Amino acid sequence: MENLSTTTTNTKKIKLDFKESKYATGRRKRSIAKVWVKKGSGNIYVNGIKMNEYFKRPVHQIIVTRPLEISEVRTSYDVRCFVKGGGLSGQAGAIILGISKALISHNQDLKKNLKKDKLTTRDSRVVERKKYGHRKARRSFQFSKR
């Protein structure tokens, strides 16, 4: 039987210098992302790890880079973000909003394209709460005629 502690992946957190950067906060579902954007070479770090290592699924990687692709500044800004809460999809959505807000505070001309694709507004959809006496939020009892 192999030891599980020796098979852990070696992901090293990187110390980043973001002195001349703009800050923004993004939220989605239960996730909150703190995002810093500065002039650079297009590196994206999530919780101190490269974005490709944090988000394994290509869908999430595409979602996170969307604001940079739309504003055509993919290789001219570095992004550092700390995200907590929720799942990976909610975290990716929170990072999108944070990056969009930070890019707009860096360069006001990018707002037109980002707003057109609805990346500057918070997605307010959250999970509906479970109701008393029901099995789920909307699931009722099984109807029995007799």
C-alpha cells in the first residue's frame, strides 16, 4: 500500500510584487475574489499558484481569461487574485468580475467592450433556500390520489 502523503503534488506558492497595481473585488454565488492588476507579461496567479494549475478544467481557464481576451490586453497585464468560498465555477465568475473592474480602473477605454459582454455587473443568481416541510427548495411531496 502506498503512502498518500508522499504522492501530494508539488505546487509552490510564488511571492509576487504588485506595488503599482489596481485593486478590485469580484463576487459570484458564495465566492469572493480579491484581484490586483498591473502592467506585465500576461501571467495570472490564483491564491499564489499559476492559474493553469489552480483551474484544471479548460472551461474555467477560458472563463478567467475572457475579460483580458475581449479587451485585447492578454499579454500586457499581470493578474494576482485571492479567492475563497464556493466552488470552482463560482470562483471563476468572481475572478472575471474582479479582473473587469480592475482593468476599467487601470484604463477607462476598456469599459465599452467589457460592458457590452456584461462582464462589469455582478451575477446575482444564488442558490435558493430549502423550504420548511419540503425535500428541496422547490421539490414538493409525491402526490397520491388514494
